[in-house]
Amino acid sequence: MFQDLLNTPLSTVVLITGFILVLIGLWGMLMHKNIIRIIVGFTLMDTGIHMVMVAIGYLTGGKAPIIEGANKNIVYVDPVPSALVLTSIVIGLGITAIMLSYAIQIHKAKKSLSIDDCAEMKW
């Protein structure tokens, strides 16, 4: 049993870990009232999605997709998921920075970080 776990491919481990991080982040966003904890939950979920995308694009024994000396017998890794993850990391960092700046402004105005104290901001 334990020997089978040691033979698990790395991409499977990363995929399962990513899904667990997505679930923990979603739970953190939905169950907490503190704005900082909601932002941390978002960041965990974002990181889990990145891990899932990288694990989906990974091929065991795959080579880098370099055109020079291409051979039809060699399995190449798809570069698109990696490029999407790099773009997503930058976008996620920007969104996290904006959320944290909003949290600072809410704390200055309300002297609290509870989402319940922001009821008059609802539509």
C-alpha cells in the first residue's frame, strides 16, 4: 500500500494538492467574516488553480517544446498551460494588491475588518 503511494507520479500529487488548496481557499472565502481571511482564502484558491493547470499540462518524460531538431518520436510538453499560469500569477497578484488596498481603506473608515460592518455598501 505505502509502496504504491511512493510510485505515484508527481503530476498526480500536484493535481491532488492543487484541488485540496482550491477547496481550502473556497472554504476560507465562504466561512469567514474577516476581510483579510477572505483575501487569504482567495490567494490559496488562486494558487491551487495554478497548480492544477500546471499538473494538467505536464507529461511524464516529456521534453521541452523547442523547434530546433524536432523529432516525431519524442513526446513534447504543451507550453500553453505554463504560459497561462504565468499570466494568471501576475493577474492574481494585482487583484490581491487591490483587495488589500480596499481592506486598508475599509479599516480606516470603519475601524473594523468584519464584512458585517460594511452592510451599507451593499446595493
